[in-house]
Amino acid sequence: MALSDTVRVDWRASLSLVGSVVRFLAVPLTFPTLLALYYGEDPLPFLVTILVAVGVGTLMQRLRPDPDLGHRDAFLMVALTWVAVPLVGMLPYLVAGQGTVAHPVNALFESMSGFTTTGATVLGEISFEQHSRSMLMWRQVTQWLGGMGIVVLMVAILPELSVGGARLMQEESPGLSVEKLTPRIRETARALWLIYIGLTVACFAVYFSLNLLGLAPNMGLYNAVAHALTTLPTGGFSPEARSIEAFTPIVQWAVIPFMILAGANFALFWYVIRGQPERLIRNAEFRSYLFAMGVVVTLLAGLLFLGFGLETIPENVDTIAGNAENSLRQATFQAAAIVTTTGYASMDFNTWSQSGQTILLLAMFLGGSAGSAAGSIKIIRWYVIQRSIRRELFSTVHPEAVEAVRVDDSIIDEETIRGLFVFTFVFLTIFALSTVLIFLDANRTGIALSTGEAMSVAVATLGNIGPGFGVVGPMNNFLPFSAPAKLYMVLLMWIGRLEILSVLVLFSPSYWRS
């Protein structure tokens, strides 16, 4: 007899399904293994990880051979999956024993940052001299796997997860709802992943074509694959130490539309493919998403063009003030990278003025659309909050009137509205608390960190954005922080990826009681 929602959690069933996911990691690990053999590098780090994934995953599966997943079990399974997968993903770094990620805390940080598509790094040096090509490619693969959602992928390919698939997808990608594109949730998961794969292939094709045309000399086959794998998941990892600044302006322009697509609801592309492009144009969330990004671009471009956006001019960047193309490119690129939480950089925005950095900091709270690879609070929540506030103002003036909050043609129920307000409040509360903790720890360990920089660290990790300002700027890294601080940031990345409430519920006593 299956355990119902009124019965305590069946942790064996949850762990059994986590074992299925862990065991599957052996499949994507074959890619860097083959790459290591091709480049004459040591494949042992990946082979050891494959053995561990298969062995540990098989043992976990045996805890409950035929798991029957209840509502509470789904919370636990999804949360534990996003712990177990980064733990396995860190093993190649530890076995290789190269660079700063040879330390367990740093390896876990890098792995969690990869799978949650945060893009924050603790690599002291990003180069082929310090790290093998196959290891740097593994970083890219971790972000691609995490972009659309590991559990969504498992629902698409593992029969044992098809029964509770809708529940699992809802817990991994919380939003207003999981839109069922097909009669079966398993087919919906497959459709989303096929769209994701298709956009990744298109992204690679554009990047590599620019190289073949002689427009991007250093965007060869390796770099084209590596950056396609981290553009669509809004990840931001790059095997280039200077991120996208290392490439020509035309490459930077080419990256922008793919970041914007990655931050949009992938379900909308399903309708476009099926001959309903008007669904994309009429969608209120998509229009709000483009509007918000347009506002950020306009403000930044104006500041940069008029010369108010930069405190110092980097030597390797052409003049921006008075240069319409350069100021527009830098503003559009960074707006897209921050709003979609991709975290790429076309220049070091540590050189920007306080006003420019303030705009970027505020943009970090926007996020992309629900159903996308983006993180942070997300546009749909801000849209519903804005509509709710507007309704309250109307009701204050017209107390007898009854007005519903709508998104397109759908009425949003009061429970959902309350949930959106609760999430946003909890997000901002955790952000504020984390800012204080990070600031205090930085001062304790001798790191020169201003309040604004501490705020950027907190929102960059909780919102899965990646770079911040100052010591964690786009051309720097999170390595200087203490081990406890980095572990706390790992926690922030974890709960941020699962959008907080799905994790916090596990710490509620009522969750575990019958």
C-alpha cells in the first residue's frame, strides 16, 4: 500500500530514485573521458567517478526496488538529488588533484556552482596549463545538465520516474505551474529537453560558423562546444579566463540573442514550433521580460555613451564614451547576462561607475521567465506582485468592486498569489541575512569587502547569477573566501536553484510528522 500525504516520509523510496539519477551520471561522464583520450590526457578522474556513480547509485536503488512516490517523498527526492549530483560531480576535481579545486571545499563549490548554473568559480587560474581540456569541459557539461533540470531529464528517460513526474518537475522548477504540453508528463519533459538540445545545437552552429568565416579566430571547435553548453543553461562558465571578452565583438553580439532565448519560457518555443507564434507575442510574462531588459539596456547604454558609466577605461577595451556601437554592445550584453543570470562578461564591470553597478545590482533581482534556465526571483513573480498591488490600490478606491489578478487569460488564485509574496519575502530576507554574514566573515578573514560587494555576493549565489562586484567581479573569483563562507555559499546556491521553499519545507517539523 502506497504511503499517502498524511503518512510520514518514505525516505527509502526517495533515496532509491536519487540512486537512479546518480547512476545515470555515468553517461555524461563518458564525454570528458573520450575527450581526455583524444587529447592524450589522463582519463582516470572520470573513470573513477563513473565507477563510483554506478556503484553508489546501484546500492541506493536497492533500498526500495519498486518506489512509490508520495507528495512529501517528492520534496525529499528532488532536494537530495541536487545534493548527491554535485557530490559526485566534484570527484573528477579531487581525483585529478590539479589547481585550487583539489581542495574538497573548493571542489564542492565548483561542482554545485556548475550544476545549479550559478557560474561562480573558485578556479585560481583558468588555463590549459593549469587544468586539462577535458576537466574544463566537464565544468561546462555540469552546467548544461543542470540548465533544464536534472530531474526533468530523468522524468524524460527513466520509466520509474514517469508516474510522479509532474510532481517532481513542479518541485524542481517551482513557478505558477508546470505547463503540460502533451497528454503525458513524460512526453512534456522530452519536449522541453528536445527544445533545449535544439537551441544548444543552433548556438554551437552559430559560434563555430563565425570561426569558419574568419570572424572569430579563437572560437574554434572546442570553444564553440564549451560555450554552447553554458549559454543555453544560463551558466556562464568559460574555459577563457576573460570570459566572452576574449572574443571579437561579433561573437559578443551572437551570444546576446541566445542568452535572451535561454531566459524565456521554453514552453513558448513549443507553441512556436507547432505553428502558434502568436502565443509568444501575446504572452504577458514574455513581454514584461523583454520590457525589463530593455529598460536596463537603455539606462546602461545611456550612462556608458555619455561617459558616466565608467570610472576607469580598461586598456584592452576600445573607447566606450561617444562610441554608440561599443556602449550599446556592452550595455546589452551585460543586461542580458545579468537579467538571465547567465553571468558571462564582455568586459570587467568592476571598472564601471557606482551608478552602472547599482543598475546591475538591481537587475540581479529580476531573473528570467518561469520555465526557463534562469534563476533569481523571476519576472512572472514581479508581474503578479505588480498586478496584485494595482488591484489593492483599486480596491482601496472602490471597496465594493471585485477584481481578479490575471496573467493573460488565466485568473491567478489567492493561494498562488500568497505563495508568490511569501517566496519573494523569504528570498529578500535570506539575501539580507546572507549579506550580513558574508560581510562579517570577510572582515574576520581580512578580505576588503564593501557592503555593496557583500550584497552582490549574496544575491549572486542565492540567485544563481555568478559574478558580483569587487573581489568577486567577472574577471575575479570566490577563492579568497574562507571555507565556512564558501560552504554557506554552496547552501545558498542549492536552495536558490530549488527556489527556497522546496528546501525549507524539509526543515519543518510538520513535514516529518505523521
